[in-house]
Amino acid sequence: MIFKNALVASVSVAALAASTFTVSAQTDLAALYEAAKAEGQLTTIALPHDWCGYGAIIDAFKAKYPGITVNELNPDAGSADEIEAIKANKGNTGPQAPDVIDVGLSFGPSAKAEGLIQPYKVSTWDTIPDSAKDAEGYWYGDYYGVLSFLVNTDLVSKVPTSWADLKAADYANAVALAGDPRAANQAIQGVYGAGLSTGATDAKAAADAGLAYFAELNHSGIFVPVIG
């Protein structure tokens, strides 16, 4: 059984080392396209083709902008991995330096504070709620989802309907998180969701309760410490 999160909050931001432009929706796209062709490639990271339609989006980009090679790095990377890729390649204009990243919402403000990203406002900027974007355009939320349980019914006969259910002995060695909560937004939200289920009403209390919840599952032999 895996806790799967369709990314409760995500953000797309541009890596600082990626471009020679500070761009916005008003940028001359024809000039930007020519400059991109001169560079020769666009490097992405953590964009699996079966996640949020990214495969179709990448294919459409290639068709619309011929002459730009899309270089795809580690499609299964977590948000922290993406940030580390930017840091490790600062000043590097080669194929290992991400041009764009897709990370959990909390990583946007921290990446801005560290000077890792540059501003970009998409054409639909005004339709994005203020709470889901940086006023200067350094990051913005582009999609969201809901937290859910993903259950392998070939192995688990009793499908859980609540976080409390998972504490039962029926689920011994059967519960895992979708990723590492130290690095992946999905896993972070899994811990946070478990905390909210306890009745916690603020972020810190929910985080603490979530950590305590999974510590209890681990102590009981229910939690499987593998990346789902």
C-alpha cells in the first residue's frame, strides 16, 4: 500500500542558470525562440511523461519549436533533488544544468531566497490566485491534486478508509510513502495529511503529529521504509 499524492501543491519555476533573459508574457516570443535555438536545447528535470500530461506537453513543445532539443534529466527526481541539481550546476551551461523545474510549492520561496531562480510571468499570470504565486514572478502554482491511498488489492483484502484504519495489525509490513519526506513533496504531504487527520489545526502541529503517526506505524511494524 502506498500513500499517493497527486501533488497537493506544485510550482513551476525557471532555474537562474538557464537563460540569458529575464522574461515575461510580454517578451517577444519570436526573439526568445531564436535565442533558444541558438542555445540548442532545453533541459528539464523531474517531468515523467505519465505525470500531469507532461509527455504530451513535451511532445507539443517539440512540434511547436523545432530546432530545440529537449534534454530530460532524471524524471523521477524529488523536489530537493531538483534544487540540488541547480546548485551543483551553477555557472554550468551544459546539459546537466536544469532550465526548468517542477517542485513542491514550499520550495519556490526558498529557491528564490537562495537566488536560484529568475522571474517569469506566463500569459495567464493574472488568472493565478495571489496565494499561489510570487508577486515578482519567481514562482507560481500550475496544478494541484488531492491526497489519496493507493491500495494493491491483490495483496490487501481489507481496503482502508481512514488514516486511523492503517494502525490495525491487518496492515503489517504493508504501508509505504510515495517518496522520501526529506526530499519529495508527495511524501511530505503524506506526513502532513496524516497529521491533519489527528485534528491538528495549524501547520507545525500537523507536521509534528504526522511524524509521530509514522513513528508509531514504524514501531508497530506496519510502515515499510522504502520509496513507493
